Amino acid sequence: MPMHEFSDQVRARLFTLLKENAFFRERIILSSGKESDYYLDARRVTLSSPGAYLGARVILDVIGDQIPDAIGGPTLGADPLLGAIGVLCHQAGIPLKTFIIRKAPKAHGKRQQIEGPPLKAGSRVILIDDVATTGKALVETIDILAREKITPLKAVCLVDRGEGAREALAAKGCELVAVYDIAEFFKKD
């Protein structure tokens, strides 16, 4: 996707927002049940207008010229990024579908677990998420898509906590590309 002219600047601005507004050095229990000495609450940034814009831009920069049929990911980490990606792609004249994977199929209506414009078997998709720890949500997303005969080209996250996500996705045949490694957040300025 031809939107990478400001990638270094965009990456630096997003990192500053994440470090100043979403990175906390405190004891916390993660969704995996594991205890951690720090937490990265990326939605404090991705749900702000500058954070959504910068997050979408940096993800599109990572994707580069590899135009998939759709970009999507697990709710809730992917949601604000997908909205911003959809807007940027529309503004650039790039016809791109986005989709969200629910934690469980909807209990009413069409009872869907994959929300968004319909995806066909064989669709080429890229997965996104804000933060990857163990990779559980992305692995579940891969499994849900596999039932529809859809295999992701790769997965992109803003931050990899380095706690097994890369290996879990590799075991599913999916590369994980991270914009930032968690070690960057511990460096002194």
C-alpha cells in the first residue's frame, strides 16, 4: 500500500504516545492470568484520534505494497485500528475490506463470529492487533478463519511483549511482525 512516505516520523510519534500514555511500570495480572511488572494499555492511545491515525499509518507502512483482500483481527485490540485503516484506505482509493473476530459467535441475528463485509474462501488477509503477549487471540482468530478456508498472509501488532506470540503464530504457519519490541519501552531516553 503506497503510504510509507513518513514511516520513521510516524513510528516515532506513535511510540512517544504509547510510552507517555499507555506504558505503566506496576504489577498487573494479564489476560493470560500471568503476573507482570508492567502493562501496556494501547487502547488509551489507539482510541484517541492521533493514536488511531498513527497506528493505522504505521500498520499500513509495515504492510507496504502487499495489498490483501482484507485486514482484520480480534476484538478489542484491532477495532480502533481497523476503523482508521478503513478510512485511510478509502481516502487513498484502495478498496479494502476490514473485519473483526468476536470472542464468541453472536447469540442472535446471523450468529456470526466474523463481522464485516463477507470474506470468501481463499481470501488473502492480514491480521492485526495492538499488543501480542502469548498470541492467544491471534491464534484463535487463525483457527476461526481456517474454518472458512481463509489463511492469513501474516499478522502485524503494534507491540510484541516477547512472551511467546511469535512462536505460537509460527506454529500456525503465520509470521508475526511487530512495529515495536517491548524492550524499546525500557530504554532510557
